[in-house]
Amino acid sequence: MPGPLIEAKDVTVRFGYGSEAIDAVRNASIYVNANEAVGVVGESGSGKTTLARVVVDLVQPTAGQILLDGVPVIHAGSRGGFPRADRWKVQMVFQDPYSSLNPRQRAWESVAEAIQVWQRVPARVARERALELLRSMGITEDQAGRFPRALSGGQRQRVSVARALAPRPQALIADEPTSAIDQSAQAHLLNLLRRIQKERGLALLFISHDLGVIRYLTSRVYVMKAGEIVEWGPTERVFQQPEHPYTRLLLDSVPGRRVVRRTAAVVP
Amino acid sequence: MTATVTPLLQVEDLSVAFRKPGGRLLPVVDKVNLTVGVDRAHGVVGESGSGKTMLCRTLIGTLRRHGAVVTGGRILLDGQDLARADERAWRKIRGRVIGYVPQSSLASLNPVLSVETQLVEAVTVAGRTSARDARAEALRLLELVRIPRAKQVLGQRSHELSGGMRQRVIIACALAPRPRLLIADEPTTALDVTVEHKILELIGDVRREFGMSLILVSHDLAVVDEVCDEVVVMYAGASVEAGNLERIRPEPRHPYTRALRISRVDSAHPGQDLEAIGGEAPSLGAWPSGCRFWPRCPMAQDDCRPDGQPPLAWFAGRWTACIHADLMERP
């Protein structure tokens, strides 16, 4: 049986120096298999975004390493980061659809650029493939011709997903992709992510503070608090029988849960 | 709609528009109705662009600062119509009778003043205490909003506080004049889920303690459901469904409310797609003719398209703007 596609081993990220130093991530180990959707859930300051950024080589770990197909590609302290030849394998979708697209590029141009670079095809072919990819994300040709400011948050985020898929990656890291968009657009994007994860057999690492989203999308989950992973396991097990008190606190805080109790309490 | 008690606030067919160059008007709130009883909690739910924030701004009289005007309808507070009130009249009401908790707690606290200075200002402006007692009152307010180590926090500035603590300070400021109505516009949107939970609990508790009425604005039906008795759902400037949550929660009678409920991830069936609402909410100035929701509505029929946004009508124990409400199934 093949090992995990991507793995973070004993990763620590320390910000600041001396007595000011804090560990944003401490001794965190996670892995994602091919064809598996894995969640990282935690609140702001838990280190979940930093951990995701280490995996895609946007943040240097202070300790630990990142393995791709069992081969170490990032070591703490080593310069250079992800080998150029492997970079296409792991792509990322960012939290803020308003700042992650180039405002001066039309939607299709953002995607075509990535296709041209990664698939090494002429501009004309790249444009066709970009439009095709965007269409499969539910972006019409008319919308593809617009600048990001003329698209809604949900549309922008779908363009970001298309751009991340341009290199035909094996792993997709999504950092809170639905937290800045409206609820009706959120359902659309989640359906889309679930579909492409299954169709493409992607290793999906999904970072979110939203327990409902994590439960819907992932089969395994890590719960982070103050830089550490406090609980992990199959998503359904963690939701139904949380072992760590913090996980229980998170689950109890979800809006709507209390309503169920309140209503139940009213009925004698 | 209880007819026996006079409501505290009654908004009738309120319309608001942005004033564009050349005198052109761009409608943003369209004939919205809202009745808030004494000691009641009322939710306003809508997505971005639905007009909920402009509705709030109308109710605290700050429309003009945002380049908008009331174009129709009435806002009755204790029988006084505020729709045409001038700034002088609003100054007696804003902050005093109607308190306001804005969305961004970071932007609404002064970064160079201590928490104490700002609270003392809120207390003295409210005119309830002498300057000498104001400091004691400031401390009492911080304790009321359950800030631990309140004495220490008094000396701190906003950047030293967490998002949840800042929001508590804002709530304390808003409570200083003992308003009869508190308007909270997305008060928990930027907060973590555990903090959100505590802030909602706090808002609910102080509301009951003060016998205050509340308008809680949110994009999230579940958040409103935590705290409120009644709700009005807004879409593209219009109120599309309004009434008691006990009725609307189990059985929405407008397709948009229903969509908001069933597109939530918590109502997903394992392995199945979420029920997404197709299309996009219309932008300002591009509202469709007929029912605003018909281009995205799964049950739209030909007669939904002409005749402008349907007014709210009483049906199955709540107000709905859907002319086919009788055809809807329980989610």
C-alpha cells in the first residue's frame, strides 16, 4: 500500500526571537493520502494557516520536514524549498478571493497564464483550456472575460480554484476558501470542491474554522489549538465522540445547536 | 403581529436610495416592514447586498453620511415618525434611545484612547451620571459585559484586546445610556466560533436583564435563531419573509428562506451534494422585474415575473412575499 502523498513531520514554526518567540505551530504531524479529503479545524491563532503555508512552502519551518510521496522535499533550515520539478504537484487556494487574484488580469487570463506556464502550451491553446476549465467551475465565457472586481466573491473563488487546478496538481491545499463569501455561494463552492476532489483523486487538505464545512467535506480531521494538534481521527468519530475537551467546546459553540436544546427544553 | 401592545418600533414600507450624481436615485431598501415589540428580540437576515446594513443605518439616522436618503415609508418610534427627522432630532435618539453595535469592533474604538476614557465619555454623554460617578459606572459596565480583570482592562487600548474583548467593550459603550432598543449589525462575524457563542449569549442576557429590545442583523439564520424571537428575511432590498421563528424555522414559506436553510452544511446528507442556490444575488440597480428572487428560484412560474416585487401577505402564520407559498414543501 502506498504511503501518504503529502506529509508534514514534527513541524514547528517559531516566530520572533528570544523571550518574544512564540511557536505558531508546535510539533505538528499530519498526512494526506491521494484521493482523500482531510480537514484541519481550529480558531484564529491556532496555527492552522501557518501549517498549511509550510506544506506549500510559503513559510519555512523552524523544525521538522515535509515529505512528498515519502521523499523529504523541505527540511527545516535548508534553503531552496520545494524542488522546482515537484511544485506543480501541490497547489493552494487562499482565503481571500479579493486579494488573491491579479486585479489587472481578466479571469481567464489568470487561469491561462498558469496553464501556459505549467502545461507548456501556446497562448491560444491555453486560452481554450482556461475557458473550458472555468466552464466546468460554472463560470460562463462572459464572466471569464471580466476583471476580478466585476465578479462576486463566490465567482472569484471559483476562478482561484480553476487557477490552482491549472498545473493538474496531485494535492490541493484550501485555506478557508469559503469564509469570505455568502452562504448561497458557499454551497456551490463546496459542491465543486467535493466533486473535483473525487473526480481527480486529489489529496485535499482543507483548513477551516467551520465545523459544519469540515464535517461535510472531509473524512479525516485534525483539531488544532494554540499551535498543537490536540485531536485527530475519522471526521465522524471526532464529531460524535470528541475526546479532547477543546473539541467538545468547539462543537458546543456551533450556532443552531442551542436552538435544538432550547426547543427540546420547552416541550415537556 | 400582536395588536394588543403598542410596539416600540414600527417600520412601515420603508424605502431608501443612494443619491447618485445628477440627482438619480439608486434604490437599496424597498418597502421593508419591521415591527419590534417592547422587550423583544428581532433578527434581520440577508446576504451581502440585501440592504440589511442600510436598514440599520436608517434606524440610527446616519443615512446621509453614506450618501443615501429615505424615499418612502415611516419609522415610528413611540409614535414619533423618524423617517423625516433631522440631525437635531436624531441626536436625541441615536445612542440614547437606540444603541448601536457595529460590525467592525476594531474600527469603532479609538486606538489612541484608553477603554476607560471611551467608556466615561459614553456614560457622561448619556447624561446619566456626574463626571465623578462616571468612572465607577465605566467599571460596572465592563463587569456587566463579563470582562475578566475589568479594572486592568480599563487602562488598556483597543489593540491590546482580543476581538471578543473589543466587541464586549463596544457593547458596554452602547449600553451606557440604557437604550431601549439595541441594534447589532453582524456583531460576531469576525469572531471565532467559541467567542461568537459567548457574545451571542451575552447579548441575549443583557437584553433580558435590561428589558431592552434588540435588532440583530446577520447573514446567518442560525445566529439569529440563537437569540431572536422574530425574524425578517431580506433579499435584494425587499423583505421576503417575516414572522415568528418558531413558525419559520421548521417550515419556511419563501423559497429564499428555504434555500438559506437547506444550503447550510449542517443540513447536508452524507455523500450528497448540498442544495446550492443557482446564480448570483442581483447587484444594486440590476434588480429583476417581478419577484426579485425568480431568476434563481427553483419553483418560479410565469406569473412570478411581471408586476414588481410582491408585497408581504399573511400566510400559514407568518408574512411571505411568495405568491406560490402554498406550493412549498417542508425542507
